[in-house]
Amino acid sequence: MSTPVLETKLPRVGTTIFATMSELATQVKAVNLGQGFPDFDCDPALIDHVNQAMRDGHNQYPPMPGVMPLRQAVSDKIASLYGKRYDPASDITITAGATQAIINAVIATVRPGDEVLVLEPCYDSYQPNIEMVGGTVVRVPLDPGSFRPNFAAIANALSPKTRLMILNTPHNPSGTVWTDEEMRQLEALLATTNTLLVSDEVYEHMAFAPHVHRSAASYPGLAERTFVVSSFGKTYHVTGWKVAYCAAPAALTAEYRKVHQFNVFTVNSPMQHGIARYMANPEPYLGLSAFYQRKRDAFRAGLAKTQFELLPCEGTYFQSVRIDGLGVPEKNLSESDFCYWLTREIGVAAIPMSTFYADGFDQRVIRFCFAKKEETLRTALERLSRL
């Protein structure tokens, strides 16, 4: 007997660069500024709320769309910040992380032959999600260097087959934050189409002054066609909890929940109750931009003493730099090979920007994550100062 042959659904997908670089960083004891997660703890009060929820008996299956106190808290937050009131009963679903929230929307909306427009560089789950359901990925590059949207290119890419577009602002990996004018241009562009939108807003609370996060929920023409996704893991420094949400009009949410109930069915009960209680105080998320802006400013000040060329960082906890001005023997390496060299020889792990492009477009840019303790960033900067 031999194992039956299984033809892969994702022939271009292997182990992600994030896992590879993190493993290499561990092996060579490098400072890991590659994978995007904090190395510091969350607020102990949040853990206390979750522990109390467990003691209160919230340890069985919660309702499929999420516990009502958390859905209500999300509704209140969105209404307060973005002026759009979503009905917690019919419009908000709690998900097992933002990655699951996004694939739910793709599965619910995209059929074989449908086109999905993605703006590159982009988060690495988008393309496999689309391909797994038989959709066709239509890639539109953001302008190299600035990573701003090219609306002429977006308009040219839209077709009667375009079922869905995926937007990400603040943007991973570039740190670009879309402006009000850009959001209005997108609203006008989609107004005459049947294209739906996934708005990946997991870094919504990390837009640095004077920049402001512009949620799709704030624009009526976008809100009516959009699945708005955000992440408690990113907001509260608990990425390992994998709890997020999706807000969308009732008609879209009804189809979304059909997928959700057969995907994960529901999400960790005590964490939902704990987060709901914690959200009664808005200060943790309202103060998040200033918290990360201080880290960004300190990290950029250190990088400015090296020969990296700093690119703008308007939001997120990622800083991108150009590497072609470095006076080292390895300056002609590809982005990917440079990151391997940097990890092994300098002791700092980073991620090549090319990994966020389907064709591996190499523009001599790499990305660091600064969601780290001060001592972690200080050690990394000391090592990078050798360059």
C-alpha cells in the first residue's frame, strides 16, 4: 500500500518567511525584529478580567457570532470613533483572529472565476485565501517607495468580474496610512460597481500624529459594501489569543456567519467576556498610537545613525528601510539574502519587502518590527550600528 497522491491546492505556498526568519533568529541568538508581535506583556488588568470570566463560569460554548457584551462594546467603539453604528445583534461577528476574519469574507463572497483585487505589497494570507476558493487574484502595485495607491491603476484593474477588493490601512508592511482624500476617491471609484470590500484595519489604533486612521466605516458608500476587520490581539498586545471581529451590514453578515459557523463555529468564551469588560475603559486603545509613536521615534533616531535610508512610517509598528546605501560587502545581495546575512552576521532579523509581492519584486527594502521592549530595540540598534 502507498500513500495516495494529493495534488496541492497551493503549489506556490511553502513555509512562510516569518517562520523561517524567527527560527533562524532563535538558532543564532539574533534579535528578532522580523515577525510582527510584541515581546512585552499585556496589561495585567486584562488577564484579571479573563481569569474572573473563567471563575464566573464562562467556560462553555458562547453564541456562534460572539458574546453580546463584546459585540456591544465593539459597536460602541466604532460609533464613537468613526460615526457608524453597527447593530451588535446582526452586524458584528467575533472571530478567531483577523486572518480567520478575512478568509471568512473571501469564502462567503468569492466563487470560482471571480476576480479579487489586492494592492501589493500585501499581507501574505490574501492570495492563498483567494486561490483556495477558485478566485483569480488581480494584483495592483502601490507606488514603489511611497506605497500610496494609484487610482488610475485600480480603476483599470476593476472589471465586471471583480467581486471583492482588499484594503489594508494602516498598511502592513509599509506603514502607510490612507488619507481622507484617498478613501473618498476609493468610495467614488467603487460607487458604480458591484465590488465588495474587505477593509483590514488591524492597526487602526496605530496611526501616528498628524496622521489619522480613516475607517471604511466612516464613508457611507464604502460601509454599505465593506467587511471591516480589526484585531484585539494587535490592540491589546495579545496576538497569541487570536481574537478579532468583523463588522458589516446585516445582509453581508448573514452570509459571513454561514461560513463562520462551519469554520470555527465560535471563539474562546472567557477571553471574549474578559475583553468586553476591559473595553469599558477606552484609554488602552485611545493611548496606543502615542505609545507606539514613542517607540517609533526612538527606533528611527537610532536607525538614522546607520546607513539605512529611512522610509516614512505613518502607522503600524513596522519601519521600512532601503538597504542599497550600505557600505558593506554584501550590499549587492537580494533583499531576502541580505536578511539572512543580517540575521547571521549582525544578529538582527528583518523581513524582505519582496516577500509581500507575488513576483518577489525586489526594490532594496526590508522591514523591521519595533513592537519590542526598550532593551530589545537598544540591543538591535547597537548591533545595526556596525553597518
